[in-house]
Amino acid sequence: MDTHSHLHPLFLSPALPSDLLQFVINRCAYPTTLIICCDRAEFLSSLTQDLIQQQAQPQQQPQPNTADEPHPTTDNHAQQQPQPQPQRAPSKRPHPFLTPLLSQLATTRHIRTVFVPTVSHLRAFLSVFSTTDSSSSSSSKRSKVPPPPPPPQPTSPTRAAETTETDPRGIKRPLLVVYNFLALHRHTSEWSVQGLGASAAGLVEVGAREWDVSGVGVVVVEQPLAISAASQGEEGEDGMKGLLRERVPVLSGSARRARGDLEATGWAGKTVDVGRVLGRWFRFRDGGWPVEGW
């Protein structure tokens, strides 16, 4: 990441809740703060559904190729017979989150997690956000998130090389990660260029301020739109393109049109793409999980 990236927070491609948590645990350094834009129960329900679906996904078992060359007298009959489908068995390997590893438990103790159920809560938290809240040693501001112990020093050059190979980027960065930033604004009066811009401006201000203090960068990640819409009984489009093609009214409080089913999702007045609005504040990146380019 270049030296001026703090001026442009990153907007990464959508990630499932489990992928997001895996990224925060494995790729972020202290003092990292995770802002989840919903209440705790809703996020845990989404995470549970995600893990259940991943565990239920079947794994295709390789089948040995024991078929002989067809005999001319039975070739036609063999072509008429339906080919057996490859057998599938449910995955028996548990998700890493279902195995309470000591490394995960130790890491999560030093990650600050905040749930913000409304746009007002998000803006209020950003207005007073400071990494010193989680690193101050004074008794009056003692944090619930203690700093982690220093990592052990490599005992040999060979061990140091192995440590570097474990982390291709060679460094973990402290981040302010905001999950479901757009979803928090959607279906509210703040779903507009004005509303998104006001919240994004707060993130940019935090990123510029905290970068100079502790090198904290800002990353925004959304849950896949198709999954979010499915939970609300709607249709959606997965991926970054689906998010950035959404239409958003210019003014806050704009009313939806009511001219039939084809235009039921339209807005009265001028609208623009979400990507055009966010492009003023964020740099778009493919998450890849883990994120490339850091």
C-alpha cells in the first residue's frame, strides 16, 4: 500500500461473514477495530447460516476410471443407459471457526468489535473514534481490549525466513474494518448521495487522523448482495458489480416510484450509480481474501 493510501479508504469486493472474520484474525495487527453495521444477534445469525451452508456443501469424490472399451454389440445399449452421477459426500472437515484453536482465541482478545445498528450510531462512533481508547494505559481510560504481548524473536536466520514466508506481505497492518456499510444505509432515509457522502466523509477523516497516530487504514467490506436480499425475501445480484450498479437518489428522503411492478424499485428524481458516489471516497479492490496489494 502506498504512503498516500490513507487518503482513500479501500472498498473491497463482497465477503461472507466467515471470510471477513478470517481476514481480520489472520491479516490484521493491533490495534484493529471491526465495526459491524447491524446488531449482534443479526450478525451471529448470518454467520451461523454461512457456516452451516459451508459445512453442508458436498465434496465430489474422485471415481476410478475402470470402464473398458465398449464392445460393438453393446455400444448402442451403453449409450442409451443413463450414466451414473458421481457420488457426493458431505464435507466432514470442520470449519476453522468451529475448532477453538488457542491462536484464534488469543488473537480475538485483542480485536475491538463494535456493533452499530443505525447510521446515527455509526456516525456518532466515528466522531469520537480513537485508537488511544484501546491502547491507553491510564486507569481512567483503561481499555477492554489489552495490547497483545510482543511476538517472539526468531532464534535463527532460518526461522526468520520461515516467518516471512508465512506472511507473503511480511507485515500485518492495523485496520478500521467496516462491514455492511451500504446495507446500513439501504432502506433508510440516508440511502442517498447526501447520506452516503456524509458517512464516507467521516471514515476518510478517521483514516487521515489515525494514520498519523498509529498507522490505521480504513477498509469497507459488504456482505454479498444476493445473500443479503435473500434473507429479506428479495432478489439480488452477487459481486462487486451488482453493488456498484445500484441506483441511489441524490437527495435524502426521496420517495420511490409507484408506477407498476417494472418500476417499483425506481426512485423519484435524479439518481446515480453507487459506484460513482463511492468512487469519490474509496479505491475499489478485489478482496481475494486475503487482500492483495497491501
